[in-house]
Amino acid sequence: MKEKIFEPFMDRLSRDIRNALSESLVDVLKKKSLVPAQQVAEQFRSRELERYYLDYIDVRLQKYEQALGVIAASENTDPLWQGFVLWDLGLFFEVHEILEHAWLASAGDEKMLLQAMIRAAGVYIKLEHGYDAAAAKISAKAFPVLEKNRKRLAAYIDPEILLTALRQVNKQPPILLQG
């Protein structure tokens, strides 16, 4: 029998848990409180879920708490920087969620940059689940926009670290915020 895993591309409950938790992170950051994510987690925990679902929920809550600590302490409200914090914690779907909210309200070069970062996070979402060809296609779309926006990225990260990882479609995501 094949081991069951948390797989949001193939399993509806996995997708629902991932989406609901990541959506709650927007409120977590606004309210500077983990409570919205804890409430979502409890809704799922109240069901009789298999261990791999519960493990995913537990790990996400731990990482959300870490992200909240860093983001709240800094008082940096730039969604791009917040996305980098989430990125370094391996919260790639959450990067997508946070940046998408900002993307909807942005225009011009900033909108393009946010979309490219959403795509860059998508590369690692796909790679995590073995969709290497899809990751390469997404990377190819993100790369030129990120390269064009090196200066904006350089406000927080060394753009070359991200660009090299995307150029090579490295399976190991780079750490972007140094120190």
C-alpha cells in the first residue's frame, strides 16, 4: 500500500487545509496574532484526520508563529520583505498568498515584480511535489522580470542568489534574507 502524504495537487482535503491556513495568515499578520490561524487549525483538528494532515497543520502553525515574531518585531510592512521572511521559512504557498493581496492593489513595475515573486514561490511549490517540468516553465516566466528588478530586490536580498537558483531550477530553495 502506498504511503499517504499531504498532496494538495491530488488530494482535496490537503488543498483545503493548505488554502485555509494560508488565507488565515493574512489576518495573522494584520492582527499580529496567531489566533486566526489557530482557529482554522482547530476547525480541521475537530475532525478525525490522519496523522499527515495533523503534522502539516502543526508545522504550519509553528512556522507562522516564527514568521509573525520576525515580521511584528520589525514593523516592516512591505509585502515583498514579508514574502522573503515567509520564503526563508519554506512557506512558499504563503508567499503566494501574501504577495497576491499586494499584487491586486499594485500597478506597473511593482505589479510585475510581485507576480514574478509569486511565480518564483510557485517554482518551489511545484518542486516540493515533484512537478519539475512545471517548475521549470514557471521559473522561465519569473526570471526575466526578477532580473529586470534587481535594484528593488537588492533593498532586501542579494538578487543573484535568487536568480541563480531560478536559472538552474535548484531543488533546494535558497535562503534570501542573510542575517
